[in-house]
Amino acid sequence: MAKTKTVEAEVSQEETKKSAKAKEEKVAESKEDKKAKMAKLLEKAKKLEGAVEEESKVDLKKKVKSEESEKEDTLVPMEDYLKSSIHLGTRVITPDMRKYVYRRRADGLAVFNTALLDDKIREGAAYLAKFAPEKIILVCKREAGWMAAKKFAEITGIRVFTKKYPAGILTNTNLENFTEADLIFICDPWLDKNALEDSNKVRIPVLSVCDTNNFTQGINQIIPGNNKSGKSLGMIFYLLTKTYIESRKLDIKVPSIQEFIEGWDSLQPPK
């Protein structure tokens, strides 16, 4: 009996040793695995750092010249787009807007593909021109866009709401200011979300300026671009006003860009 107990004790000790050894091996493997993962992360970080350094060396004017050589029939010179900062997005890029971005700056700001913006402004202008001015409502809650939005509305005859969008104007037929519209034009899907939601409820098409941080659900036609800056919104409204007048053959003098962007002549494109 004593011999049996001794054998059992030896077996137990051997199993304990094996278990301890297995744990040690597992810990060692885990450490090696962590080292390998860390090495991969460091390698990836170096590559990203190199990419950022490379981007910071990009001469934006040269980049624009390259785009100009590929696309020469832009609505305004590429340099004017840069002066307006229409190409500068935010540090956030939603999946909806990723396709319009071609790189990040060294400071993390997303940069729109400027040539693509020109195409999308043309598309947005063509979409807008399908609707009569009295059947369009423009909503622009962002203060930076008020001056240009009001000028756009004044020239085209399109009704505009700045500061505050009147709740129920599109959905409540009992309101004195109830309005029937064929198109709602908004400057930011987030700030102008009440107008967007009301439009979707009554199935009115929506045209919207969308920045890199915007989601585009519920929007029928988007104009990608910086919707935070008065210069950028001024450029967009200037081009839409010009193309709207031309497309609908309105007997109205095409305004100058200086009427939409304060201090335009003194602006300089970024280096």
C-alpha cells in the first residue's frame, strides 16, 4: 500500500512538473507572440510615419497643376478652388464620403479630390436646375454660409431659411406657413437634420453639401466639399447661382464671386 502511494506521489509530481513546464512554454510563446506583434506594429508605424512625412512634402500647387493637366474644363481655375478651401475636409472621414477623399494632410485633415469636386458640383447644379425656383427651399443653419445663401436666394428667387428651420413647415398642413416644395437644399446633413428628416417623411428629394464627416442617408444628390467655411460655401453658392441662371436661361446678370466671398481678392491659395 505504501509503495502504491509512493508511485502515485511520483506520478503526481511528474504531472505537476509537466504542467509547470507547459505553462512556462505557453508564457514564453505568449511573450514571443507579443514581441512579434509589437515588431509588426512598429514596422507599420514607421511606414505610416514615412507616408505622413511624404505627404507633408507634397507641394499643393504642383498637385493642382497635375490635376489641371488632366482636367482643363473646370468651372473655375483649380487655384480658385484652393483659395476657397473647398478641398479641405475634417479629421473624420465617414464610409459614405471616403470615395471623395484622396489623402490626409500631415495635420490629419482630409483633402478632397479637387477635380472630382468640380464634377460633383456640375452634377449638383444640373440636378438643381431641374426644379423651378418657387419650388425649392434652401436651409442653411450654419452661420458661415448665411451671406452666400442669402445672396443665392436673392438672385435666383429661391426661398431660404437661415438661423432656424421652421418646424412642421413641410409636414403640418394646418400651419399658416405650410409650404409645398419639390426640392429641399441643405448645407449640412447634421446641422440641418430637422429639414432632412421632414423632407424624408413627405418624400421630397434632398440636395446637400456634404463634408468628410457627414453621412448621406436620405440624401438624393450630394455636393461634396467643405461645408464649415464661409469661403467654401461662398464658392459653392457662386457656382450654383451661375449655372442655375445659365441652365434655366434666366434673364438675370451673373454675379461676381466677390459678392459671395468677402475679401476674395486678397485671398491666397495655401502653399
